[in-house]
Amino acid sequence: MRVIIHMIITANGMITGKDGATSFISKKASAEFLRMMGEVRANLVGSGTYKETLVHGSFPYPGLNVVMTRKKVKSRWKNVIFTDKGPREALYIFKKHGINTVMVGGGKINSAFMKENLVDELYLSIEPAVLTEGIKLFDGADFKAKLRLLGVRRLSNGVVQLHYKVVKQNRSKA
């Protein structure tokens, strides 16, 4: 299965500001993000990202959505599944639906999937802004990863998108 992290970040790696603020995100970066979501049509987020996107009216995304949460939640949408399973088990939900490519997103989710060596690619749209409070691109897990740059695109004046391949490594547990 191909797992992609596609995030819009500040120059110092924040995905939201204080209280989930995303006012730093440009229309062009947002449009590119939504274009890719519509193309992939399989999205996995954590409960924090779910709550934020629900407030902004952008949830559910096109296609199958899986929300990782510790709470029992009954879905009110046909294309949304809530699970308390870990990253590997959550990906199995997509596999059962015949889906081979998934976008994952959220600070803790990004970290959990990177820590388990499940991410294949990263798309990072970097906005010309710096925030000192909020949620980091990778939040809550300790891991190391090597990346290989596949491409750089200029999305607009001041916004660039970096595309990386995650170099798979044997991560033995000592």
C-alpha cells in the first residue's frame, strides 16, 4: 500500500497555529491539497484533525475516510469509518475496500505512521510564515527517517512544494 503525507506547513514546520488556526494557508496551497485528496480518495486522519476539519466544513473528504480515535464514535456518513486500531490495522480497512493509496494527516498521525515505517512519500507545501505555537508536522513520537527529494514545485509567489520519498530502513527495536 502507498501511504502519503501531504501537509501545508509554515517555514518552521507547524501545521496549525494556536487553537487550530490555519489562516496562514494560501488559496493555492489549499487548492493543491484538495486536488490531491480528490485524486487519492482515501484519507486517514486523527481525532484532532477530524474535529478541526469538521468545524471548517471540509469534512468528510471525497472517497473513504478513516478517523483514528480512542473514543467510540458512530459515523453519520456512509464514507467515514471510526477506529480505535493502530496504524497498521487502520490501513487494513482501506485494503479491505480495495484501496492501494492513502493520504494520512495530522501531527500525531504523521508521527505514528513514520515511526512504524509506513509512509512512502511526503508532499510538503511550505507557506512563508512562522508560528511559535500550534501543532508540529510531526508531534508526539520519537523516530528518525531519511528522505530523498523527488521534486520541487513553486505553487505561488512564496509557496513551494517539496516532494520526498521516504527511504525505507530496517528499524530494529533494540
